Amino acid sequence: MEYAVIFLPLIGSIIAYFGKKFGNLFSQVFSCLMVFISSIISFFIFYDGLVNNNYGNYIIFEWINSGNLNVNWSILIDPLSSIMLMVVTSVSTLVHIYSIGYMSHDPHKPRFMSYLSLFTFSMLCLVVSDNFLQLFFGWEGVGLCSYLLIGFWFKRETANNAAIKAFIVNRVGDFGLAIGIFIIFLIFGTLNFDDIFLLIPEFTKTNLSIFGGEFNAITLICVFLFIGAMGKSAQFLLHTWLPDAMEGPTPVSALIHAATMVTAGVFLVVRCSPIFEYSQFAMNLVAIVGMITALFAASVALVQNDIKKIIAYSTCSQLGYMFFAAGVGAYHIAMFHLFTHAFFKALLFLGAGSVIHAFKDEQDITKMGGVWKKIPYTMVLMLIGTLALTGFPFLSGFYSKDAIIEFAYLKGTTVGYYASSVGVFTAFLTAVYSWRLFFKTFFGEYNNKLIPIEKTHESPLVMIAPLIILAIGALLAGYLFKEIFIGNNSNFWDESILFLNFVKLENIPLWLIIITPAVITMAIPLSYHLYVKDKTILDGVKNSNLPLYNFLLNKWYIDEVYDYILIKPLKKIGIFFWKKGDQDTIDRFGPDGISKVIKFISNKAVQFQSGYIYDYAFVMLIGLSALITYLILN
């Protein structure tokens, strides 16, 4: 059963790709079926673990046995991996089904479904690994699949550029992860999680000498592992690939943002909690980067007009919540938010896809509006997703987001207090930009001059049905799983997460309980008034604060800074070496120079081919003279 949950998506990927000979429908249905069966099995695994505490490590085969390096290809089933299995396979199943309708007019449906299934397989390999090498294999597999899917419409230059950008930025993070793994093997002599986690307390005071400085080995490992997590989970400074990844088809955006790629970084930090718990510096770094990311992404989302990019920045912001939760030691709450976030974020992305479908591929929310009567099902489902994202009381996002803010405050540290403050303010910004998207998309005046409102229409059932299932998750997941995941008396996580200083969610100040629901509730009438009733207020604010508006519109100018300090100088250096090094030096004195010399000699030698006997006799005489001279001298 454990083998099937991992390898069925791989089988689906292979058959879907080569099964196109049997027709597009066969490829689509077969890949959906394989992932669906995998999701059913993952639910059984989760239930069996929850009720019967039936966990284990299943070794498939011995992978590497060389010197001190002994690595198996394994399937580790514990509370942490069982949660990830359920999230990845369930969301992937719904995305696969949704893709049948969304990609109905695309001529390359089998290839698309194959890539989706391969993406799912790579993520599953990552989450069930019991060692860092297998984790790295899945990690790179996810990166490769993201490149293939983001650039699926490769005839678009923007899609190609976005795919390359995602690939390169992630390689920066992956380089950090690789260094972290190298240091782990250097210190511990193994890459197996269990062995490393047992040895950690013995090496807390071990130092490494790097570039003439002494650094704590555990801190170095944590920092480099976190750099890897920053790349995959699009944290501040390594986030630039995520909004551009919206160039891929909408089902790709939903899968990347809800259940697979971006959650890998959070999973890595939580999985390595036995390491991070012994480095306060690394913990503070994770929390601070998470705080900055949450605030940055929320502020940028306020002024974006592309419906998918707004939701993308929302993902970036929510990932920031997860990281600063992990940074203050609330690993279980970070996983809880990852769990609830998967449902409402997939719902929002697929709902956005339904909107885009209705508007004939239009993504600018300023060219929408007034269509809630034409697409009522999409509107209601997007409403549920928006309420859950903002953390409206008693929906899934409410339980997990509030728990993060409360735990950070109860931690009682300076970083914790800052994190909770940033969390509340970011929650308000989240509510504002979320309702901005909702109101400008469905209400107000219809603003699309190219598409008559009569031609907008509701999506087919094959697209709406997955949204309904996700909406149920967005409504109930938080309430149903709160006590299991973050209850004070829950022992669900067992040994899969290490807490050196566990803080219980109890004796929470009343003001802290009510402040977040209060600010996000106030944001609803405020947003409606600003974006529907009286738009002149915002125009006035915008005109009087143009520098700030442009700052946010240009995403804090991070891309421009990278372009100025990295891309342009490196491009100039590349052109210099191409012109001066390659063309003027290597080619000039290498192949081009040799060919010119040979050509010159050949042209001179050809002159002796005159056809006259005396010319040949003269050449022979010269040769004979040279030979005699050589013999005499030697």
C-alpha cells in the first residue's frame, strides 16, 4: 500500500505521455485515476496512523553503499509525512480533474497530464524520504517539473522567461541546500534522518573553520538548509520567480502554490526541527525572514491587477506566516496552516481559472466586474476561499492563522512579539487585497470592452466540482483538525517534530483573541466602499502618494536591483569574454588562425601545380638538397 501511494502517479505519468496513441481522453482519465487511487490510499495511511499509531520505515532497496555513505531508497511513514501525503495527493487529484475541462482546447493534453503526475510523484518522493539524499532527489525533481509546467506554453516568450527564471532562482537555493547536506555528512558521517537527529546533542558545540572564521556547525547547517527552503518556498530575496510562474496554465499555479513546490521549504524546516531547535540564531533568522516576506508580499498584492499574481503574492505572504511560526518554535502550527492553506489556496487559484475561462483568458481585474449573476457558482466558491484566506471566524484559515499569531506572542521573546504584531498587520492587508480582488472581479460596473457580458459564462461541471470539494475543505478543515494538530493535549506529532521548549496555547489575553478577527472583519465594508462605492478616494490617495504607489507596484524594486547589481554586470562580463576571449583570442589564434595558416600554405603550394616538368624537377631538386644537407649535418 505504501509503495502504491508513491508509484501510482509515476505510472500515470508514463502511461499518459505514451498513451496519447490511445487518445487524449484515455491519457487524461488514466492519469486522474492513478492519482485518485493514490489519494485514497494516503487517507487510509493517515487514518491508520492516527487511530492505530501504525507508522514505519519501508525500505524499497539499498541505493548507495560506498565507504561511510549508506543510503536506502525508503518510504518513511510518520505523522509528518502522512499529512503531506494526504495534502499532496488530494489537491493533485482535484487539479488533475479540473485540468480536463480547463485544458480542453489545448492540443498537448497528454503531455500536460504527464507532467502534472510526474510533479506529484517528485513531491511524494520528497516527503517520504528518510535521508537527505533522497529528499534532494525529490527536491530537484520538483524543480525540474516546475520548469516543464511553467514553460508548458513554450511558444510564448514570457512563459519561457518565467520558466528559466524559476529554474535559476531555485538553483541558488538548491546550492545552499547542497552545501548544508555536505556539511551534515562531514560532521555526522551519515545522511539518514534518525541517525543525525540522535547525534545532534553531541555536536552542539562543534565549530567549523570557513574562510578564516569559526562558526558553529549546527548553525551553519541550519542556515544553508534554510537558504534551500527560501528558494523553494519563495521567501524574501528568493521570491522573484513565484509571481512570474503565473505564466503557466492555472492548474499548474494551483498545484505549485497549494500542495507541492512552495510547501517543500516549510516541510524541510519542520522535518529538521531536531536540528533547528539547537540553533537560536537560525530560528530567529527563519522568523525574521518569514515576517519580512509576509509583510512584503501582502503590501505588493494591494496594487497588482493580474488576478493570478495577486493570489501568487498571497501565497508568498502565507508562506511567510508558516516560516515565522516555525521560527518561534510552533512547527505544528506551521504544518496546520500549511494543511488549511492547501484547500483555500487551491480553491482560489482554480476559482481564478474559472473566472479567466469566463473572460476568454483575460486576467486583469480592472477589465472585469459586474459578472456575479453570470458566474454565480464561481462567485460563491471564490467568496468561501476569500473568507478562509483572510481568516474570517470559524473558517479554516481562522484557526491556523490566529494560532500562529497567538503562539508567537505567548513565546514571550522579542522576535515573538514582533512576529505577532507583523502577523496582525499583515492579516489586515491580506483582507484588504483579497476583498479588492473579489469586489473588482464580481461587482461594480462591467469594464471589459472587448468581450460582451452576454458571452461570459459559467465553467463546466468538471471544473466546478473540484472547487466544491475544496470549498468544503476551506470551510471545515480547520475546525475538524484543530485539536488533532495543535491541541494542547494532542500527541499526534509524536517524535516527528522536536520541541525543546513547548508553549501551550492557553491563558491567551482576550485582546489578542479578538484583535485579528476584528481587523479582518472591518476590512470587508472598508474594501467595498473603496473599490465599489467610491473609487475617487483611492484615486486621491494614489495621486498624493505616487512614490509609495510606484514602490509597491514595482514590487519594492527587487527585480530592478537584481538587474542592476547582478544581471547587467554579468551580461557585460559575458559579452566581454565572448568578444575578447572567445572571438578575438581563442578563435583568432586557435581554429580560425590555424585554418588561415593552412589555407595560406595551401595557396602557395598550389602554385607549384603548373603542369610543367621543369617546375616539378625544381621542387625535387630542392627536396634532394635539403635531404643531403640534413645527412651531412648529422
